[in-house]
Amino acid sequence: MNKGELTSALARQAKLTQKQARMAIDSVFGSNGIIASELKRGGRVQITGFGTFETRRREARMGRNPQTGAQLRIPAATYPAFKAGKGLKSKIRK
């Protein structure tokens, strides 16, 4: 399912217009949305029964260029992560 299909499904299920559904999705999941803003501040977003969005830290490490075999330093990075909740896991397992 892509964003357009998600928008259509949300509009149908919540009885919204396509425009309202798109705005709702962008407000929550967009790059400037609620989840991204909270993660940027270092927080986490927990949706009971669905899962938790959080940031994780990856330390700097040495890597290898696969083409040349030369060693290179990979800098430390903070990245977004999602951990599925119990409700979502049990729904998928059925």
C-alpha cells in the first residue's frame, strides 16, 4: 500500500474527503509531521497496541569500500527506529 492508497482507505473508513485524509496522514507521518518532530527533539512516540517510534544511536565504526576494499571511517549517526507492539504482532501472526 502506498500513500495514495492509504489516503483513500482512510478517507473511506473515517468518512473524510481525500484532502482531509491526506492532511491527516501528512500531519502524523510527514517529514514535518508529529512523529518526525518528536523524534527530532529526542523523544519517542508510543501508540499502545501498534508500536513505538524512537531514535537509536549508531557509534562510529570502520567499514570497507566494497569496490576497492579500502578501509573507511563511518561516522556516528542517529537514526529512526520502529518497534512493533504486541497488538500489531498478534494481528500479523494470525
